[in-house]
Amino acid sequence: MARKANTKEDYRTLFARTGNQCAYPECTELLIDQDDDFLGMVCHIEAAGKRGARFNDDLSDDELRSPRNLIVLCPNHHTLIDKKPELYDVDRLKKMKLDHESQFAESSYQIPDKALQKIFEEELRFQHDVNQKNADWLAEFNLAMHLEYSEDASVHLNSFRESVSRLENCIHDLSKFINDLPNDIDALLVKLGYDPKKYRELPYRENPFLLCFWEDLNLGVPNFLTAMEFHSIALEVHIERQKLKDKPNDAECRKRLNELETKLKKLASTSMHVD
């Protein structure tokens, strides 16, 4: 079943005590500018998706989307808390939200209707539509794959890298099976009472079990994985550069970008085909 989208009233309640400022301590970045453009990000304290930071499977749909489980941050600090969930755990974020909202309890900031409409339409429409389509497919077909769209590109990038890691493990297991296959066949022949001498003396170029997928596993796969690593880092460089366009003085983002660019340049100048 698809997660229900937040309503306008959810957001009106959420923004009422923000003071139109990022909830991160001592951060004064505006959430909505003078043109009623939304500059911040609505973040889940306990993630709505299984791959998100601080995911809690025990929360109901209403609890997940409740303003109590949402905190509004600038893009920089949203990235920070999800990048380091072990440091920014649920208790710390709940205290951060409480401390921030306590400062503005008397002011009751009123989010402009224009800004509210933009948030409601722009941030939720596509995400909700994609996830709803997947939920409908899951309900229709018992072998359907659960796929959840996130507005945060880094969530998908991390999921991609996790999938590559699992693929590497599968390839490793397959490679071990194929490498062990000739010896396993030899042992099976002995067990069945056959003399394996002729099998052992067969030139390796004539033994199909020695050549099985050899080029794919030992040449093709390592080359593909190297290329995938390069392109995944390149995507993250694009993400961090886009963040810097919005926040050119973000030191954390600049540091991360420098690290990624250095790694990308090294791959570009040292990677070679396995042959």
C-alpha cells in the first residue's frame, strides 16, 4: 500500500513554529524567501522508506507523515543529518526540533499560501505518483518488485552502490563455483568408480569446464565494475556541484566535492582494462 502524502494542513502545522528558519542549531537560513519560493527541505526524523535514515518499521503511515515526525531544514543540514544517521539519531533530532520550535512558540509563523501550494505540488506530486504506481503494481502481481522513489538523489545513488556490491558478491560466488568445477567433476568420477586419468590429462583448451565463462568473469566483469564505479562517482560530483550552486559557502559540501573530484581524476588517470 502506498504511503499517503502529507496534506496542506500538515505543512501549515509544521511551519507554524519554524520561524521560517532552518531547525539546525544556530542556522538562520530562510526556508521561504521573499518571492515565496521554498528553499528548505521537509525531512523525516524516522524515514518513510526502508532505505532511508533512521527507518522505523513499527511506525504507522499516519505516524510517519505526522508533523511530529517532520523537521524542516536547509538543504545543507538535511544532507548532513541523513549522511551521518549514527550521529543524528532519532532522539537528537527530536530534541533539535523541540528546541527550535520552542523559540518560535509565541510567533506562530504563517506560511504564505503561495509557498504552501508550491511545496504541496512540486515536492510531492511526482514522488507520490511514482510510488502509487508501484504500490498498485505490488497489489496486482505477487512477484512485483518494491521500488520507492525519493526526492533525495543520494538515496538512489547509495541504493545503486548497494546493488553493485551485492552483484559483486554474486559474481564472486559464481566465479568460485566455476573455478572449483573441474576438481568437483574429478572427485565425482572417482566416487562413481571411473578412472579420472583421461579427464585430468585433457588439455585445458579442450576442457569446456575450464573455459566456462572464463573471459566474462575474469575480463568482462572487472572492466564493467570499474566503469560503473567511475560513473557513480561522476553522478555524485554532479549532485554536489548542484548543491554548491544553491549554497556556494557550504564548507562541508565543498570538502566532499573536492574528495570526489580527486577520486574521479585518479580513476580517470589510472584505470585500465583487464586483459
